[in-house]
Amino acid sequence: MSISPPERIELEDDTYLRWMTVDDAGTIARAVGESLDHLKPWMPWADAQSTDVEFQRGRLRNQPHQRERAEEWQYGLFRTGDDSFLGSFGLMTRRGPGTLEIGYWLHVDAGNRGHATKAALALTEAGLQIKGIERMMIVCDEANVRSAAIPKRLGYTLQRVEQRPREAPGETGRTQFWVADRIAARNPPATTP
């Protein structure tokens, strides 16, 4: 058992996850800007401010402190070789003791290739290796079928659906809570792109 997920995780499809740093601010701001229309329906934070390099620098400056407190680990998904930024993935403790939530978004040009599924699988496995973590969770709006397809592919179970106020234009306000525990996550179904 570890006390933290690894700083870098190599994936089988010539991509890797690594902790993001302040040096990634320009890359993230540019990717958000290029993907804004793709992200806006589902991400409440997807606005002009998120495309600003200084805003991203400020956000990323907090990452070392959040990691030290074992609250949040933000990863970038990159292509091996040219280090192209493909998306953002996070592990967060905001769902209570013993639980890590995985959040994610992909650059508009990186979708439909299995990247998010492979990265979420790697983070599920890494998260369940952290001392005290018994359950992984993915949360998304019921209408976000592409996002919900990922936990389904990985063998997560739909634990519940809760009504809440809509935060982004594409949402219905019906939030799905997908859960995987130690037993379910050991043998997920094969992933498909």
C-alpha cells in the first residue's frame, strides 16, 4: 500500500499520465480554449477564464499543497514521444473518507480513441493501492453518455442517481454516481476504444 498515487503512470497505448505542474499552465489553457465548445455542455468551469494562462498558473500552484495533504492529484495525459497534451485527469478526496473520485476531460481532438478509458483504468488501479482507499467513484450527469460509458466499460456499478441543480448547459440535473471497490476493480472487462 502507498500513501500517494505515482507521479507518472505509463499506459499501454504510447501515452502516459503525470502530475501537472505550473509549467503546464500554457498547455492547459490552450487545450481548454481549443476544446471550449466541446467542454461547455458538461463542465461548469469551461469558460473564458479557464483559457487564461495566469488563471491556470494560479490553479496549478496549489497542486503540491493538495498532494502533500493527500486531497487531490491532478494528472495530464500526454502522448509519448512528442508529449502532446491529450487531457486532464484528477483523483480527489471530496467524496469522503475511503473514497477517491476520478474526474476527467479530453482535448476535443483526442476523443473516441480509448484514451479516457485507459487512463481511468490506470487511476482506478493506482487509487485502490493508496492506504485507506476502499472505493473509487466517477460522477457525471445522466445526459453525458460519453462520460458515463467509461465507468461502465471498467466494471463500475451505478450506485445511485441524485437530483441536483444543473451546473452546465448540457446537464439534466440527474447525477450518476458510479463506484468500484477493491474486488470489482481487480478484473474489469476489456476496454474498447
